[in-house]
Amino acid sequence: MSRGRGPLECGFRIADCGFFNPKSAIRNPQWKGAAVPLPLKGSVLLLVSWILVLLTALAATLARSAGVDFEAAARQEGEVRAGAIARSGADRMIAFLATAGPAPTGQPAWRDAADEFESVEFGAGSYTLYYVDPADGARRYGAREESSKLNLNVASQGMIEAVVDAVLSRARTSYYYDAVEYAAAIVDYRDSDSTPLEDGAEIEYYATLMPPYEPKNAAYESLAELLLVRGIDERLLWGEDTNRNGRLDASEDDGGARFPEDDADGELDPGLADFFTVYSYDVNESAAGATRIDLNQTSREALQEALGAYLSSDKIDAIDRQRRRGGFQTIGQLVDVQGLGMEDVQAVIDLVTTSSEEYLYGLVNVSAAPREVLDALPGFGEGTVDRLLEDRAARTEGLDTIGWTLEILNKDEFRSLAAFFTARSYQFEIAAVGELAHGATYRRVRAVVDLARLDSEGPRFLHLADETYLGPVFSSAEREARE
């Protein structure tokens, strides 16, 4: 028959419990020889102490975790606010571009206006809008015209080669391919056939890569696609300013000790992206917004109505005779019309066209393009680009049409070049950085906005990317100088 358990029995043999009190066994004969432990006062105290230690450690861990979570949430909130500030800056520029006219100097106010676009206070922080001027590598505050660049989808192989050659010559670093080979590969990647150009590259080359891929054989949709073209890397595409912050960082001027490879000459060398675009197109209308008259698809009466305020009847007759005899291949051929002087052509050049298309793709803004782009256009005589740039920088008015170039170019030059020219841009690149007050929290965005269809569709984003991963725009020294 089994024996009942005492009220303090631990449920194990004495040897298992590890405690035995002989006096209790004498006072309670029924427990004599039973497994009877003592009240575990010391053990309970020790156990409670350990539990308190564990609870304290757990509380500390939870507190630290909560602190980390709070800090992460605060950081994330700050980044969201900085991003909103950056986008607000971009919106401000879009509104400015939609309404702004030329600045008092004759140069558009959006190109370089630190008072308007550098460290503009907004809410709990500030925004800055900037770009790098390829002429000198300096940071400017404003937006840059896409039409100041050469359109990759329209430019000829020779034009592309000229720009690539200019970039390679300024880089003063070695590349595996030369300008001829790069240009051929760029064109091969966009053309619709699979036959490689001389010095070019088609599927036969790309199939040997790991992993292999096919060339696009269609128009470029972004400049980043150039990184898929044979031999083009980030250094060639972006230049020394691979983090695109508009300043020469120590890692960009150390002779290649760190990425990117550079020439350590103290200057910020440009890349292909400074001179190429895939977004530019013009609206086939005058600077005043009027529909241009097609020189080849019009009548004598229509010419009189459109141009009568600027030209005599005899001069309009001369244009009409040229139209009926063989027409005009480009508007530049107006300089060949008998009886028209250069001033006459200058007066009407923005009112006429030889295309029935609503949009004209790939024209170069002669009022904004850098030397490298102008040099790539066929038709300039020796020293003409120098004179053009000098005259453009000194002008206080008249840059809104290509007519001003007639004061520098001769007839042969204008006849050849007018077909490539515009004097405005509807697409703009906007780089914006938003910072909170202390400057440590920031967000960067880059956009290309199209204003060509502003009245019917409003501003359109052709490109929008977060560039925060590239790092800060301003160095700590620059931030301190602004405070």
C-alpha cells in the first residue's frame, strides 16, 4: 500500500532533492524515512535573484531595441521630409521655367542664379538646385537645357565621334578603344540592323560576354544604356564626377588610387553624359508661339501675310520664285535668295520652316551649347566657334532666335548649320538636394522635365530618379561655410 506524501514533499527521493531534516522526521513519525526537504528559503531567494537579473537584462535589451527603433523611425521620417523638400525645389524650378523670360543680362535666369536656387529655406530645411557646367567643371545653381546637348538618337556617327574625342582628350587617361570605335559601337547599338559598322559591334561581340546579351538595335531611352555599349564604363559616361555632386572630391583627384580613375590635375573632367541627351526636341513654332509658315507648302498670299511686316513685296516675290523653282531644303537657304540681305534673313528666320512636322527632334540650342557640342556640328569654319562663344557671352538680348548667329557666321556656314540650330529648350535637367536644418539628413533627386506640351498636358517627367545613394552634395566644409 502506498504511503501518502507530506505537504512539503518535493516529489523525488531525498537524494534527488538534496535536503534532509532529521528533527522533522522525529516529530512526525509518519514521515519517518520519507523524502522530506526543508523550506527552500535560500534557494528561492537565489532563484528570485536570478529571475530579477534576467528581467533587468530583458528590460535593458527591450529599452535599447526601442531606442534603436525610435532612432530608425526618426531617421526615416527625416529622410522623407528631406525628400519632400527636394521635390518641392524641383517643382519650384518647373514653375519658374514655365513663366520665366530672359534675365536682364540676356542670359536665361534659370542657368545660374545662386540667390534663387542655392540653399533656399523651405520648412524645416532647405533645397539647392544645381548642375555642373562642362565648360569649366564648376557647379552652377539652376537647371540645364537638354537642347544644349547632342541627341544620341539623331546625331550622325561623325558628330558622336567628335564629342567622344573631345571627352577622351580632356580625360588624359587611357582607354581601350578610340573615339572612332566608341562612336561606331554607339551607333550600332541603336540602329535597327544586325550588321556591324566598320569598327563597330553587334551581336557577335555581345554574345561573347558573360552573361551574353543582345544589342538593343533601337533608340536609346536613357543615357545609362550607354553602359551596355562595348567599352563604355562609368568613368567614361559620368566623367570624374561619378557621384554627380558637382565638386571635385578627394577620391576623384588622387590619380586613380580610389575609384574612379582620374588624372589628378585638380580639375573635374566631364563625361559623355555632359554632352549627350536622349530627350531633346523642339516645337515647330516661333518664339512668340505662332505656327511657322512652311516655305515649300505655301502660297504667295500666305507669304505676304506672314512676312509682309518684315519684308518688301519684291523680296517676298523673290522667296516665292525660289519656292517654285526648286524649293528649300533647309531654312539656311534663305541666304541664297536674290535680294535678301542678312538683316532680312535675321528678321524672318524664326517665322519659317521647311518641315511639316509638329516636333523637331535633336536640334542643338546654339544659345546654350558648350564648345564640344558646337564643334561636333558640320559646317563651322576655322575660329568661328570661338567667335560665336565670345559674342554669345557678351550679348544682352536677341538670344531667343537663331538670327543672332548671322552676325558671326558667313553665308556658307549659316546655310550648312541652320538645319541643326534652335535657340531654346523645352526639356530641362533638374538636380535637387533637400536637407534638414543640420545638413546631415538629405535626399537627392534628378529629373528631366518636358514643358513642350505645357498648355495641353502640363509638365511631364521624362526621367525621375532618387540619387541619394550617391552621397551628399555638399562637403562638411561647404555646410559650415553656409551656416
